[in-house]
Amino acid sequence: MITFTQRSGERGVGAKVPKETGDKLILILMYTLILSVMSATMFNIVLPQISKEFNLSIAQVSWVSSAYGLIYAIGTVTYGKLSDTYKLKNLLTFGLLIFAFGSLVGVISQEFWMVIVARCLQAMGAATIPATAMIIPVRYFPPERRGSALGMAALVVLLDQLFLL
């Protein structure tokens, strides 16, 4: 049985979702987590090439990763707080659209400042993913399935980091 709260029609904490819906939700969550974690770390590999392409020092190019990390961390906390007000589906959709737009800006970047702007946009969008990854299992899964859902999210982050080493 699915229960609804009065404020926004969103399911309340501990609401039961059908097993099939929960399985689909976990798969979507795992895919978006892979995207988020991979995006956060993969640019570190190409920093020397970016440095050569734009004739910059490693210190200057490190702003690509530093800016991403700062905005990602601040955005994760911000989206976590926004999830109390807005539907998770809307937040996640908004974040993925911003991330995709940032990726398009990155593809067409001809100047270093455009690369920085693209990475900042990507970080703003990708920050929705870890915030919602911990909220979705708590909010939508019954206590007996919650640990499994949180464990799958943590496993994806671990495996993604291992494969990027």
C-alpha cells in the first residue's frame, strides 16, 4: 500500500513501494551514481592534456577539479535541504539537465574559461545525485529493504572508484 502526505503528494518516510518499482528505482539510482562519481574523478586523468592544449601550468589547470569538487560538495548539501521542499524526481531531473548542459558546454569549449564554466555546471547538476541517493532509500523503502538499497548505492560508489584507479 502506498501512502501519501498532504503537502505535495510525495510518499512519506517509510512508504511502501511495490518491489518492481523499488528494483527499477535502485537501477536508476545506481546508474546516476556511476555517472556522478565517474564525472568527479575522470577529469583528473586528462589534466596534463588540458594543460598542454591551453598552455597552462598544472596549478592553473587544477582549478578544473578544484572548482568541481567545491561546487559538488556545497551542492550536495544544498540539494539535500531542497529535497525537504521539492519532489526528488524534480530535483534529480533538474540536476541531470544541468549536468547535460554543462557537458555540452564542455564539448564546444575553445577557451579555458569555458572548460571551467562547463565543469561548474556539471558539478551543479551532478550534486543532486549523491544527495538523492541517500534520501531515496530512506524515504521510499520499507525498513526491511532500506539497508539493501543503501548498500547497493555504496557498492556502486566503491566499484566506480576501484575501476578508475
